[in-house]
Amino acid sequence: MRKHLFRVGRLTLATTEEGMHQLAVAQWLRTQRVMFLHIPNGARRNVREGLLLKLLGLEAGAADILIFDSPPLRKEFKGLALEMKSLKGMLQATQRDWLYRLEEKGWLTAVCKGADAAIRTLIEMGYRKF
């Protein structure tokens, strides 16, 4: 898996292609002042960290980005769960299951291949404020 480097101040950080797309979406959400968080399921961890996070509630397949503001143009939903994929990425069974379970709880869900697709989805749902 190829790593992509980017700078934050004096630091150089590395992430995946999917991570770069998520960074762009996170920046866009911040500019729109949308309440969201990222679920760090894809990060590599040692066995102890992985076990601790699992005991604390982290689950495989949870959506990458949870948006807690109801979609402005779809107020009947509690929030929006975005599963981000690289341009060639495929949805896994655990991810499909999580999205289905969120839909059962009244959430809107979307699978987006790349930042452009995700931001288009967010605009279509009415999240653009500025």
C-alpha cells in the first residue's frame, strides 16, 4: 500500500490514498462548521493497542466519518455516515453490515469513492453553508 506524505506545520505525516481523501473531506466539513468525527479503524496498531481499543468499543466496519448534524435537505435522518473508499476500493462485509445497522437506526448512509464524490454527496444533502 503506497503511502502519501503531507505536511502540517513542521511535521511530515504519511497516510494512504483513502486517508488523503478523508483529509480533504474533513477540511471541507470544518469549513462548513459541520459536527463530525472520524472513526480510526484503518490505522495500524500493535496487538495491545488493538485489544484495548476493541475493549473500549472500536468495531471493525464502522463508517469512516459520522456526521451528527441531520442532513439539511433530509431532516428525517438523524445524521449521515460516510464510508470512504479509494478510487479502486471495495466495500467489505463488515462495512456493509455497519451501514445497514445505521440505516435501521434512522441514519442516512453513503459509500463514496474519493473526496470529490463525498463532497458532492454532502452538497446534495444540503451541508454547504458557505
